[in-house]
Amino acid sequence: MITPRNEMPVQDPKLRAHNFNEVALGYTAELALAEANRCLCCKNMPCVAACPVNIDIPGFIKFLKTGDTEGAYKKLTEYSSLPAVCGRVCPQETQCESKCTLGIKFKPVAIGRLERYAADAHNAASSEPVNPTPKNGHKVAVIGSGPSGLTCAGDLVKKGYDVTIFEALHIPGGVLVYGIPEFRLPKSVVRKEVDTLSALGVDIQCNAVIGKTLTIDEIFEAGYEAVFVGSGAGLPSFMNIPGESYRGVYSANEFLTRVNLMKAFDKDADTPINVGRRVAVIGGGNVAMDAARTALRLGAEKVYIVYRRSMDELPARREEVEHAEEEGIEFNLLTAPTEILGYNNKDNPRDPKNGDVIGMRCIKMELGEPDANGRRRPVPIEGSEYIMDLEIVIMAIGTSPNPLIKNTTKGLEVNRKGGIIIDENAMTSRERVYAGGDAVTGAATVISAMGAGKLAAKSIHELLKG
């Protein structure tokens, strides 16, 4: 008998809006068992084909049906190096769960929540030491410790490769630690996944900015036989409207990095952020939701999402949008900024308030004809301009790959957006250099980056072992 989908327990919105504790509390053993028993264990397994890393979803759920969480975890790690991460941040609703057979007539199985449960149960209970794989004599370098780099390194170290990750920041994890807030992905979860890879034998070297500290040519000279570039897309985009240089205008990357890594929520931190009373976040993706919900937790009285299309086109996960609405974030849809306004005391240019944001001029939009991508193009409505009173504006309209590696590596071709060009095997135009994740595609999902890391690991293995 088909039972209703088991919802995830969450913090009360009124409480969580003022703390950084994880919002989703996770399944209990009883809820996990009840949800696992909803799975039909289909023979054709459409959910597996819809997963970018092709996890054997019915396989791990079968273990959960018998209460064997460790068996479920081991099945998951045959395919994924980051199950506790994926169970929290992957958009399962548009991938594996969207193809669930049960979802044709009922709500699909909560695959992501079951993945999180299995990984969390293992991490809470397991004291078994992880044994490194014997080395096979080949050395591979991985640039970046985000999801694509960690996945590539994990797959290769399990095959016996001597793998070194070069990470630009002072702690590993890439976008998982600098970009995703604690209330959505606790740093302890990422640290546990990274520690597991280290125990398997992956050497992680932080504060290594490739292209500055070390070049790809020098990596090869050091004896590495192949290089995977998973350096992400950390270069923020701006709208190029008047006023973007005022104090109080942030890129979402800077804003989230300062909070997540530099503890800007602490008034005694080296780089604190005073969000004032009113904050506007420009954009409608997951990063915009993260920035808005973070600003609320930093003490803002009113936080607005400003997005030029309607709710139907909003690209963020439905769950994140719902959580933001429950917490009191206000959505100003079909709205576009045209100018950021600032306090400008010409009589006293040394005034400490000179150049601070005081508002934003906006114009209302309506949806016109579809553009080249099939999305209806926003068109300004004449005479609909108005001013929002603000102290902080956060731009969350996308990122692109940093050009540093491209500019210091001969023969590495990129597209017009700065993404590294690869073939069907993840090989770049430079021999023995592979790439994947946001460094190729621009900002995308964690699981798609992991899929790219798996493909590159497979290709590198085929190259070095014939």
C-alpha cells in the first residue's frame, strides 16, 4: 500500500531565522524506514539514469528496508565520495526523484533524505579506521577541493593513485565551505567527508593558488603524470548599473565567504558585516536564497529578493524558496534594479557616510516573447519606477571561472565565458590536463560537478593504466 511521503522535521521558522543551526533536522530511524518502504525497487530503475553519478538508488534503499544503515552507506560510497553532502544540497527534485516511478501518481520517494540519513548514521556510529589503498606508482594532481575535485581525487585514490589536491583557500572544501551557509550544510559534515578522503591517502595542500604559487607546468615538472582542474567559478558578475561601487554593495561570493569562512557574523571578527535594517539581494538562484537568509540571520529587519522574472521562472530549489518565505524574506518579482543610490556629501568628502548605500531605483517588468533559451524575456513597464530604501545590496546574478589558470597555462583553450573547453572524456586542449565542474560549465549544481569529477577520474585511469 502506498503511504504518504514522510516529511523532514525542520526548525521552527521563527527560531531558525535568528540562528545558523541546520534548518532540516534529518529523518529519525522510524521515518527513514517508513520512507524506504515506499520504494518500489523498480527493475528498470529510472532514478539511477537521472542521477549524474548513477548511484544504485534501489540498491542502497534495500539495505535501509532491513535496517542496515552501514550496508546502505557502503553501497552509496561505491558511487559517491560525498553522500552526506549530496543528501543535503543536491536538487533531487529535478534529477533522481523527478524520474521516480512512484512519482507518476504519488509523491516520489525522498531519495535525498534517505541518502543523508544513511551517511549521517554512518558518521555518527562508525569508529572503524579507513585503510589507505596500496599505491600503484602513478601521481595525479587535482586543482581545487570543491565537489568535482574531491570526487576525482576520491575515485583515483581508491584505485591506488598517489593524489595531491592543491587548494587556494586555507581550508579544503571549495564552494561547500565558502559558498553554502552553515544552516544548509554544516561545516562539520564537509570536514568529515574531507577527513575520510585524507584517511584514504589523498594529500591536501592548502594556500596553493595555481597560477601564482605554482603553475601547471611546474606540477608536471614535479613528477605528476596528469592534472585535473576543478577550480570552480569564483569570479562574480555585476549588472554594470550606476552606483555599484558604493560601500554596502557586495557580490554574493564575497558576502557568503566573509560570513562562512571569516566569521563576519561575529562583531569582533577582522571583517565584520553590518547589514543594517534593509537588504536587497539581486537574483533568484540558490545563491541568492543563501545570501538573503544569511542577511536575515545577521540581524536585518527586512530582506528582499529582487528578481526580474516571475516565481514560475525562479531557478532556486522549491525547498529553499519555501524556507525563505517561511522565514520572512519578501520576494519582489518582475522587478529590475536600474541604479543604486548613495549618500554623497559633496561639502565634506571625508564624511564617513560618504558613498554608503541609501536605496535602489527599480522598475517593474512584464514577460514578453521567449528569448533564445525559450524563457520569456522581461520587458520594462514604462512609468513604473520606484525607489527602495536600503543599506545593503548583494549581487547574486552568477559567476564565471577565474582566468588565472588559463592565463598561466600555455595551450589551454577556453570559451567566451572563460570556461575551459573539454572533449567527451573531460580532456582539455592541453595534453594530460583534464577539467570539470564549474571551471568548465560556470556555476552549476554540486552533483553535476561530482559527475564531471568521476568522468575525469575514469579518463585519467584509462590514460595511465591503458
